[in-house]
Amino acid sequence: MGFARTCSVALVGVEGVVVEVQADLEPGVAAFTLVGLPDKSLTESRDRVRAAVVNSGAAWPQKKLTVGLSPASVPKGGSGFDLAVACAVLGAAEVIDPRVLADIVMIGEVGLDGRVRPVRGILPAVLAAADAGYEQVVVPECAAAEASLVPGVSVLGVRSLRQLIAVLTDGPVPDEQPDEVGRPDPMLAGLRVPGTGSATGMHSLGAALHDVGHDLSDVVGQMAARTAVEVSAAGRHHLFLEGPPGAGKTMLAERLPAILPPLQREESLEVTAVHSVAGLLPAGKPLIDAAPYCAPHHSATMQALVGGGPGVARPGAVSLSHRGVLFLDEAPEFSGRALDALRQPLEAGHVVIARSAGVVRFPARFLMVLAANPCPCGRFSRTDELCDCTPSAIRRYQARLSGPLLDRVDLRVEVDRVTRAELSDFAARGESSATVADRVRAARERAAARLAGTPWLTNSEVPGRELRTRWHPESGAMNEAERHLERGALTARGIDRVLRVAWTVADLVGHARPTTTDVAVALQLRTGVPRGAPMALGALT
């Protein structure tokens, strides 16, 4: 009787559970039994592993073989256990010393020819192994760069099962023939999730993807909207742009990622882990260091936005835009059920999806940008009478965005129709993305210095109670906002958001504390009602 064990990782959302893979050989009729709550794809590993072992030059044991995955109560799925199962079987057959396998975590799929193929979720799996105290990890060679992002872990990348057997038995490592230059890499085939390519608007390259030929200086006029975009980027405040078609709402939203600061190391690992699970990591770029950008179509379902789907829950758009921008163009055209499902992630910064097999938690701290027309025809305005819609049709259209959802939006701006004079005045072009990005980065640094020693990084994350008790605006600066609260024009959540926006405006213009003018600008951005406050940030310094 032979016994061997090694380890692999089962992913539950973006969190991993180290699984002990045990193999036991006993005399009897040759059979292969896999136990431990495997799913269909994992059950099929019996045939993949048998063919891979034989085609790698090792003998398959002709005995009764039982492979157990412990803990048995955790659901396990996917082909990432293949490598661990194959080595555990070879350890039980004494082809590999079982003592060598005991403290190694192995992640990877094996092909019938013995090649080791990458799987989704390498980074969160290695993070889970490191948290559990493991120091040695074996992954596919093409995923070694991703696994090496985790400090304190020794990563071995292998191209085939033959190479791994040679390394573990101290034999000569065979050279695998590289693929021909210019041909598609078969090792990456099927790694990406179908339906999550660039055509869906879900991109992990963030600003780099949208900065090609795009600059804020391309936006004509729209001083209030440009200021709102800058304030949104500096404080990570949610933004609602409302205006007629062709006014520049989509242009502003697409240029927002380019003025966001680069992700910090911890944020990069969080974003990379989510995109690794979703199969969206770009080739040759194991670490995402720019804010992601997601722009799903308005026909997207609640599961596409929040996450879920049949079987194992997958991250949705709110998680794919974690630490980045979620742009919902034509927001009233989304289903009300899908939009209202965003309310909990907007407050909590994560989304919890309950399934019969367990509960999955995905991070979802994103910057939401809504864009909408003022009416079904898009021509309603306070300054002209071009709209053909009835008042009841306008009310019904605007009511598609619920009050509780809009109450969670910090900034609300009307984007006016561009005039002929603005289009022809080339000397009045706005600032470039690089100039605005420098100002946003300086504002983030001021906020980070003020929030040092707290769990918060930006003004939008600070709870209202902390803002009211620890960081005070200038005396009398909040009087106008408090009057709006007494009249019912602002909720308690709304006045906290006004205070957060006022702190961001103060950080952008260099004030030590929000002044009356800073609060007036924040109140105008929050309510969308013009109050005569100067919307050019340069006028506030």
C-alpha cells in the first residue's frame, strides 16, 4: 500500500482555501476514485491525469487508486487540481518521494500530452497558499510571473509534467520544444472567459486603453462638468451627468480613467486578483497598475452587473471595475432591478452573492459614473422648447433612476448643449489630462496625509460621523447645507456627502479646511442646482 499527499487551492470568489490532495494505492482491481466534493470538470481529471502520466513516460499504477480532496466539505471545481492529483498519484506509486511533495502547493491543468496549462485565479490561489504558510508553489511556466507577485513564496514554473517529475526526482530536466514564433499559443487557449473581451467594454488596461488619442482638452466648453470630473477623480466620488445627446457626457466619462492616479501596490494586487479569476488579465502584463474601466451595455442583467451566474459565481462589472470606473451610459435604459442592486455595493465596497453551494464575496469599491438624457427624446432643457415629450413622459423617464440610488451619488451635473461660439473658439480649450491628473494626484496626497493612521484613503470613504467629529470645516461654512437639511432638500446621508465633496474641493485648491465657498461648490455639485458658486477651481485658490 502506498500513500502520498500534496496541496492545491480551491477558489471561493477571490479567496482561496488550501486543499490537501491525498492519493492512496491498495491491492485490488484497477480503479480510480475521486472523492471530496468535486464538480464535473474536476471529476474528468481522472482521464486527463492518466493520459498525461503515461505520455510523460511514467507507468500508471495498476491498483485500486483513491484520491481524496480535503477538507471534503468545501466545493471544488475546475482543472487547477490536475497537477497536484498527478504528483500525488506518482508519489503513492513511489515514482516521486512522498516527503518531497508534502509541503508544495501545485496549481495547473495537465493536457493529455503532459503539458501544463494555465488556469484562472493563479494570483489569489498563491496568496491563499502564502497566507497558509506555504513557501513553495508550482505553477505553469506562462503564469510564473503572475505567481511571483506574491512576496515570500518560491515559484517554480514548468511547461510539462515530465519537467516537474525530473525536478522532484533530481533527474535531468528535459527541454520542451518551444512553439513556433507567430503561431497562437495553445497554452492560453480557453483561458479567457467567453463574453468578457474588449467588445464588452470590460477592460483591465484602464487608462492605458482609453488614453490613446483621448484627452480632456478635446472636450469643448462644459466647465461645470469638467470640474465635476476632476472632483470625482480626486475624491473618488460617484458622478451623474445629465444632458442632451452629443453634449460630451461619454467623452468626459471615457477620459476620467486617464486622470486617476496609478494604483498602489495593495490596490494593484486586489484588482489583479479579480481579473485573474475572471480570465481578463492581458497577455504579458501580470500586474494591473492602472485603474480599470468597465462600460457594460444597458441591456446587461443584474448578474452581469453584480456578479453571479449558473454554477460558481463569477465577478460582475462592479467587481471588474474595483478601484476603477464603472460607466453606465444611458442609465435609465438599464433595468430598475439591476440598478437598485448597485445600492448595497456602493455603500459597502463589496458584494456578497449567496448560492446553495456557499457564499461568495467579491470586492466592489468602484467609482460610478451615470450618464442620461433628460427625457426620452433627449432635447428637454430649461433654456429652450425643442422637446416634444409630455410632462408625464419626462417624469416617468427620470423616475427610472430611483431616489435611493441617486442619493448615493455625490455629484450631479447638467451637461449643456455646446454652442457654435464654443466650437469655433480654439483659444478657449480646457486643460489637458496631464495637467488635471497632476492636480488630482496632489489632492490625493493631501487627503492621504490627513487620513494617515486611518483605514481610509480618499474622502469618499470616510464615514460621516468621523468627518463631523475629527475634521471640521471653517466656522459657519456648513450653514447653508444645514438649512437645506432642515427644509428636507438634503438627507442626513446627503449632508455627509456634501461635506466629503467640500473636503475634496479644499484639497484640490489647497485649503487647509473647507471654506464657505468650497461648501457652496460642493452643494451645487451635489444638488445640480446653480447657486452662483465659481465652478472654475482656479477661481477658488
